[in-house]
Amino acid sequence: MGHGATVSPRVEQHNFAPQIDKAYSDRSEKIEQEARTMAGQETSSGPILSNVSAKPALAPLDTQAGKDGAAKEERHVQFPASPKPAGGLAARRKLAAAGGGLGLAISTKKGGGFMDKGEKDPDKKDIQVVERFADHYTLCGEVMPSTNTGMEVLFAKRVTDGHETVVKTRVKSMSFTGKTEEQEWRRSTEMLLNLPESDNIAQVYAVMEDKTTYYIVMEKVDGMDLFELLQSEGRMPIGQAKAILRELLKAINDLHSRGCIHKDLKLENVMVDPKSPTGPEAKGRQSFHLGRGSSVDLEEPKSPTVKLIDFDTVETYQPKTKAKSVVGTDQYIAPEAYAGHYSFSSDIFSIGVIAYRLISGRFPFKNAMFDDKPGENWVGSPKMKQIQDRLKHFDVDFTHTPWPEQTKARELVRWMLQSNEKDRPTAQQTLAHAFLETDGKTPALPKNFWGHNK
């Protein structure tokens, strides 16, 4: 059974620390040099600064012009004029406590302007408060039944132009355990709402709220989810499984590159539109068509449109943060997640389960292993520990068809399903594997990429 999975939009978080550290260091050195020149002396505790006028130093992080000739957004670090005290770090801390020292201002304004402290970024999307959601979107029929209390997934049309979307509703009084959980969801939602667009991730257009309900307005993705495709077509031919997995891994690589983890990757959260091949590699190749039961490795078909959906569990990866509840869906949850540890590697495990199912037509683990009851999915519970131990000691079967003849696929899927998270590949490493590489060769890859020492 599922463990509390839902859809939460996330916002891009930029890591400016390396640029700030370098700019701070460079500026500090320059100030010290000017001070030595002007004062002509140093004390044992450090340089004397007198009458030093520090001009703002600009550090553009992205000034590349776009195709239309307009400059892209620039982000700057501003250092207002202020003296650096003698006495080293301790003295600087005292000055900072008194309101002095070097101030930092991060600019997200176009044209080189600076954002004042507390000023709101005009380009940032927030959850919109509305009186009536019906004034903006017309809700239509149900997309699919929701297994989560207080939630629905519905088709909808935008009032202004009739644009078709999908809206997930969350009744505030029924879909959160408390105010803390709701606030965490709001932060995650706004993070996802501001992520850059990706060809392989369904777009979140807007998130609105009225007095009783949240409304997550998402892109309507054509096609069927992978679960439906497999239900109607049976086991997937190896070439078609390869094409889908490559696009799925591109999607998760996009998400991971933005510092986010999904936490609930499964067949139902991957949409495939076989009629809409994407990318230049699709030209001149056969159409994507699902056949029944065949595992013959024919020429790989055109790349289908593959998109990730359902983002309620998406969050920024924080290595030192431990989850309180186990979220996700049985079979797909990585062993370490049962102890509250979610990471990029946990998502790779889930895709390994998807790959095993696509290629072999069955799941890698026995259903009887997942025998928890409602209310037992809290981290540290005896049942979660028991399931984790079962997964760690379970030997996945690669002896049945088509694994013996599909050696490259077997090697990759076995790697993704390693019980130790530090022994699994990254999304980039999986994309470089011989099974997914067009030239069939796996580049030399570092072992224990995650820093694990056996």
C-alpha cells in the first residue's frame, strides 16, 4: 500500500555560496592592499584600515545574451563601503554584531539593479489567494480517483482562453496532520512552482488557495501513464523500454541538478505519449509502438514524450534531514528510506524498480514483504525496520527471461537496485551506461561515487 504520497510544487533555490565566498575573499584582499598602501604599516593583530572607500564590486553570474540579443538575468553580489577592523575574525564578528561589517545584497533584478533587504523578487511566483477559484478555472471531470483523504485530481479549463489543464485540489482541514505539515507543504510547493521549465517534467502553472482549499494547476500531459500502458500491452520490448528509461532518467537528472528529490517515483507518475516523439534523434527512425510480450532488441524506436507528474513529495535534498514518516509506494521505496533517509540515490532505486518491471514484466520484490498496516509508517517503528531488513537481504532474481540474454540491461538494473545507497549510480552515470548509450559502450565510471568506503 502507498505511504502518504501526494503532489507538491517546488521552487528553485540558487546556491550562491561559492560565488559569495570568492567575491568576499577577493574584496577583502583588495581592501587590505589599499590599507597597507595608505597606512604604510601593519599591527601584529592585522592591517590598519583608515579612510578606505570601498566601491561596490559586481560579480555577474550569468551575462550571456539570449537568441533575441537581450541580456539574460544577472545576479550580483554587492559590498557596500565599510571598513574591515583589525583583530581578525573575532573583531569582525564583534563589528557585525554591532551592525557594521561587510553587508551582502543578492540581486535578482534584470539590468543590474540590487534587491534591498526584505524586497520581494518581482519574478518569483507565490501561492495566490483568491476569493473564488471558479473565476479563474472551470473544474471538469475526474482524472483518476485519489487514494489520499481530502484530495482530488480533476480536468480543468482556464476561464480566459479555455486552455486545458489538470488541477489537484487539497482540502485544508483534511489533507494535513497539522499546521507544521501545511507550512512545510507550502514551502515545497512554492519551490516547485519556480523551477525552470523542463521537457521531461510536467509544468506547474499556478497554485491558488481560498479559505478552504488549495488548487495546484498543472500541465495536461497527453498519453497514458506507464502502469496503464503495461496493463494494456503486457511486457515491453527491450528497445521501447530503453527509449522510455532514457527519457525518464533525463527528467530525474533535471530534477536532481536543481537540488530536488522526488521521493515517489513509480509507474503511475510517469506519463508517456507514444504519438509525440521528441528530440532530433527521432528523425528517420521507426515510430514508437508498444507490442505485446516481445523482448527482441530491434532498432530503438523514436523517443516518446515522457514526463514526470505528481510532485507532492518533491523537496530540496538536505543530507542531514531525517524524515519522520515513510512516504512513497511499496516496491519502489529504497531500503534507507524506511529509516527516514531520502536522497538522490533513493530516486535511482525507484527507477531501478521501474526498469525491472518494464523489461521483465514483473516487480523485483515479493508483495508479501510489504505487510505494514495503516499507522505503522512512522520512521523508527518495528514494522518499518522489519521491511527495511527484508529489502537489504533480498536477492533480486535475474535468472528468468529476458535477463540472461540482456546482459547490459541486467548489469544496469542490478546496479540501480543495490541495497546500499552509496553503491548505486547517479542519474548521469546511468545515462552513460552501455545499455542506454547509443554506441553501446560504458565510459569508465568512478566506483563508490557517493563517497562510501567499504
